[in-house]
Amino acid sequence: MSIRASVRALARYQFTPRASSVKLDQNEGPFDLPEGVREAALERLRDAAWHRYPELHPRSLEEAIAARYDWDPDGVVVSNGSNVLLQALVIVAGIGQSVLTVAPSFAVYGMQARLLGAELVEVPLEGAGFALPVDGLRAAMAGRRGIAFLPNPAAPTGNVHARRELSAVLESGRDDWLVALDEAYGEFAGTDHRDLVAAFPHAISVRTFSKAFGLAGARVGYALTSADLAAEVRKGLLPFSFSSLQAAVALAALQNPAYVEERVLQARAERERLVAGLASLPGVEPLPSQTNFVLFRVQDADAVYRGLLERDIAVRRQDHLAGLDGCLRVTAGAPVETDAFLEALQAVLRTEVVGG
């Protein structure tokens, strides 16, 4: 088969589904759509013309998103999940050039760079607080061109970078870089960088319906940017690739937004419960988070992970990433899930101590 050698050399994206009743490993919302919103979505699906192609790009949804954020509809780009938008950005600005990001960070940035043959440059986050390496990023930008990904709030670390630091990186990339602020978790932190995107024509804010909106299964991502940049980014997306069925669900959610704010408050409350509960356990270090997940460090991540699985609790290992030795990640789920996780973790740690 004529598969490129560079593709054969790549590792596949790894995720092994775990049949656990307490699923806290993918940063999903713990609740499905409220009944009223679900009914509104089903009504839209019943009225959709399933035998027709969808809009070339989902203009009706772009306009609804624009109305929510007081944005130019021509500057809204919608795709099948934000991952597809990230790929499109590498296609239009990274191939033959560079992909710049921090480490540790979201794996899709690096995977798409390698898959599409772009130079990958990763600058380590700084210190125990995982600070944005502004000087390192600016130095890496010098003499290069391409796409830079800056997740804020950061994933998988969960912290928020200061606006002035993001602005400094944006200023450095003004002439030769497209800079994507990945704001997938922005609602949980109460951050919103539309003003930076408006101030820098080479900036784009990438967002998702998967987290705060609780629509991970619908696969709806979007971006806010200038009309000129949006037109270029759409060239990296396949035509008619966003279905009218996805648009129907997203439009129903946008027309009933009150539940989103309620879900965000719930996630923040459970996040704080997780941090407090983890901090009370011996040998466990929760790291500060402004997202809907908490990264925490233990002495033996493998043993704790497996012990939790044996107790029907699924979390995510992160100890393979640079600077995250001993780290696991747990989603802020429903209150009953938080209780079950903390109880199971306490039992696992007790077993480890006794066994040792």
C-alpha cells in the first residue's frame, strides 16, 4: 500500500473505552439535555429534509452563534467538533510551515502536525504552576511561519493564562503567524477572549458545544475570527460536511441557553468538591483548575488507576505526558459521581498502604 512512511511511523490516537458506571475520563457533561431542549431538538429533526444535502456551510447556525456572541456571522466557522477545526487550521497554515504549541498540551495539535507533515515545535510550560512560556514562544516564532495553538484554559493542566501573556504572544505573531486560542473550557473559567480576537486580525478563538453545552455526542465545534480569516479557514473544511441534523441539535440548544449557565455552576461546584476532597487524602496533590476537570498527582498512578477501575470508576491517565509524572485526571461529574470517586480513591489508597 502506498501509505506515506511518515504516516506509518505515527502512533494512533489512543483511547480505550471503559465500561464503568462512573465515567469521569473524557471531560463530558454528566447530564444529558434537559427534556425541553431535547424535545425542541427532536422537533427540528422531525422537520429536517433528510434526503437533501445540508447548507454548504451551516449559515443558520453561524448566525445563531453570532447573535449569542455579538459577532459578525461571516466571522463564524462551524465544523464537526473542534478537532476538525484544529485540523483545518493546520491544513491552511501549518503544511509546509510550522505548528507551535506548549507542552504538555492537547494531543491533537501535535498529531495533526505530524500527520500533515508540518514542523512541530513544542515549548514546555514553566514551573510547578504550568505558566505560559511567553519568551520561549516568542523565540520559537522568530524566523518561522505557521499556526500557533494556545489552549486557555490549559488542557490537561487546567490553569488559566493571563490576558497580558496571550496578548504578548499574539503581538509577536502578528506578521507571520495564525494564532488559535483554544477556549474549549472557557465557560468553566469565566474567560472570554473575543476582545483579543477582534484586536488581532491573525487570531481565532476555537470553541465547542461538547463541554458546557453538554453536546459531545453531536460533534459541534466553532470558531470566532475575522470574516477574511474565516473565509480562508473554510477552505480547509470539506463542503457540505456539517449535517443538517447536527445543526438542528445545536440550534435547539442555542435557543434554550439557560441550562448552560446552570450546568457551568454545577460543574464549578463539583470541581471545588473534588479539589477539597483530594487535598484531604494523604499522598494526593490536586492541582489548581479552572475547567470541568481536576488534574491530581499520586505516588503510583498506574496502581491508583487500576484500583479505581476495579471499583467501577473510570478516570484518565496523564502520567505519560511531559512534566505530569504520577498524574491522573478526573472530570467534575454529578454529585453522586464525585462521592463515589472520592470514596473509591480513599479505599484504593488504603489498600496501597496496607499492601505496602
